[in-house]
Amino acid sequence: MSGHEPHEGHYECSDVMYRIYEYLDGEMDSGDMQLVARHLQECGPCLAEHDLDAALKALVRRSCHEEAPAELRIQVVHRITMVRRELDD
């Protein structure tokens, strides 16, 4: 992913927020998981965002008894990414 690779062995806040759902879903390789985990230990604002996203995922998981179609999931993740990019600018 161009522009979203670790910088000198660590992730920056924008990198972590860009990939937070990959982290929460366990879709990163172990090296990236460790870099994000280390960043979250050191960065209160990112940890707060992580906790909010994790709570939201848990609420949806408890409330929904069926899986969303893959296409819908892709659209939702894409929209979240676009909103975050707009907020970063």
C-alpha cells in the first residue's frame, strides 16, 4: 500500500487509522500487527479510536445474526476510508 507503509519501523497515526479495521479483524501480518499494537500502547488518541471502533464492531456483532454480503462490507469500508481521508485533509 503506497503511502501507508511503516516509517522507520513504526506506524504514524494516519497509518494506524487507515488500517484499524485490518488490525481489528486480524487481517494484517504479524509484523504489522506488532507495529500497530506498539503504536496503540504509545498513542492515547489512536487507542481511544481503536476502542470506539472495537466497541462498535462488538455491538454490531451482538445485534446482527446474519452476515452482510461481501460487497456491502467492501462498500462500507471504502466509505469509512474516504471519510477519514477527508477529515485528515
